[in-house]
Amino acid sequence: MIFIAHESDLLLNDKKAALYFYASWMPFHKKMMIMISKVEEKYKDIVFYAIDVDFFKSLCSRYKIEEIPTVVIINNKEIKRLVGLPLTSAFKSAFSDI
């Protein structure tokens, strides 16, 4: 997982990517991190980015983030969006379809 410190850290050049929009004060942030780390281990061809909504408002606008957590899965364009705290099985299956 790459935690974005600057917008320029987000490198999406023809890569499969998962953008995890979160806030550190979110009560279920740790649960999401556990789910993401398990999926990240399995899908090595996907780059996972964590984007704190409190610091990157322009990225939130660009990706039309209205709720947190939101995971946007990209492969040259948005192919899937997961909003809210998903069930672990639904989260895993979202990546198996890619």
C-alpha cells in the first residue's frame, strides 16, 4: 500500500490500481486496511494507494468521492467502485473480476 503524501505520488500510467479513500479518524479504517492487505497479497499486479480525504480534496473531487471509505479500481479508466464498508467476501470478489 502506498500512502499518498503528495498528489504526484499517484502514478497511474497504464497500471491497474486501487485507490482507497479514507480518513484516519474513521472507526473502521483498521478493518479496511486488513481487508486491503489480504487482497494486496493475492493481486500483485494491482498497485494500492491510500488517499486521506482530509488532505487531498482535489483528488476527492477528481474521483467524485462522496462517502468514505470508497475504493476506486482503475485500469486506464474506472472499472469498479466500492462505497462503504463492504463484506470481506464482496471486497475480495470485486478484485477477482479484474
